[in-house]
Amino acid sequence: MRRPLNCRALWLMVMAMNSVPSTARPFTAAGFRRGFIAALPFIISNGIAGAVMGVAYRGLGLGFGASVLFSTVVYSATAQAVTLGLWALPPPVAAMMLACAATNARYLVMSAHLRQLFPDMPRRLMLPILLILGDASWLMTVAEAEKGRRDAGYLLGSSVPMAIGWIGGTALGYATPLTPHGPVAIAAAFLPLAFIASLLPTQWRGLRSLLPWTIAAIVGVAVAGTLGQSWAMLIGGGVGTLASALRGDDV
């Protein structure tokens, strides 16, 4: 279970990693600072999205602690947005777990790539960093590595502002007097689609992507009329991914 960020513990971890020669563990405090500064704008953008999520959770009747814990433990805007669309009483736990697993499957590939970038990082040090891994921090770290600046400190530093924005935004949104109706309700309804759409540019592989994407779209539209928007994205995406895998495409 993820615990809330502790600034002192985080800084001690940074300093402990930095005390080890970089040839053995490519982690530097300078890289952490550089990543943290580069990702500072995400405190605002993630905070706004997290605030909408917090208001939506309050509208569902969740308590403050449960809402913040949800954003801390699950810590996935996409998965949380999709499960929000599946919410009912009683909650369909099995369907929600399946949705979380499906929407977060990309992190298997992302973390495998990080394993190649940082083969010398012990798991006991890398796994805590991966708890707050985000799509943007992964892309930023890969871009840094391609420029010859392979530094796990940058990965942690760029991930922290995103976690602060998302978790803090959830808490702030829940605590504000905004009502989960009107514009906020519209924003919450479009969250699943918005988060999925934000990932599309990173998944495009040229014309080879056209066929599985078309299959996913057709299946999604067919499912939407009976099972709803969130199930449409989940099932459509799953069928499209299966078609791509059967064709032998690289992930």
C-alpha cells in the first residue's frame, strides 16, 4: 500500500542513493533537482484534474480519507477515471480491478524499458520510485537518456511534482465547496475519454496502428450503446490490443 509522501524520508533516500558511485547506481541529487524543476508545471495540471476527481468522489459519497487514499494507492489518472465511470452501488469490484489492470498494462512495458536504462539500480531502490511513475515522467526520463543523461534521480524528481499535484488536487477538490453537478459533473464525465485521448500520441506507430485502432473503435462504438462509455473503452481497447498482438506487432 502506498503511503503519503514524506519529504524528510524522500530527501534521505535521495542523499543515500547519491552517496553511491554513479558508475554503480546512476542516481544523482543534481538529476533529482533537474527533474523536479522540469516537472513543476505538472503540479498545476495534475492538480486541476485531481481536483475534479476529488469533487466527483465526494459526489459518489466517498469520505475524504477514502478519496485521498484511492488517489494515493491506485495513483493512476486513467484507471481512476475509468473506474469512476463504472461506479455503482454496490461497486462492481471485479470489473473495476479488471479495468485498472487493463488501463495500466502499459506500465509493464514502460518499467521493462526502465530496467534496460538502469540495469545497475537495485530493486529495493527502483521499486519505490516506480510507485509514483507517471507517463510524462517516463517520457521525460527516456528523452534525457537519449541525450546521454541517464539518471534515475531525474526519474524520481520528475515524478514527485506529478504525485503532489494529483494526490493534493484530489484532497483540495474534495475539500472545496464545489458541487459535483453542472460544469464539474461534465468535466468528471469526460475524464475517462480525456485521459485515454492524452495517451494516443504516445501509442501511434504509424500506419500499422491504423488497423488495430480501427478495430478498437468499431468494437467500442458497438459496446457503448449497451454497456456504457467506460466499458466501451476497456473492451474496445482490449480487442484492438489483441488484434495487434496476434499480428505480431511490437508493443
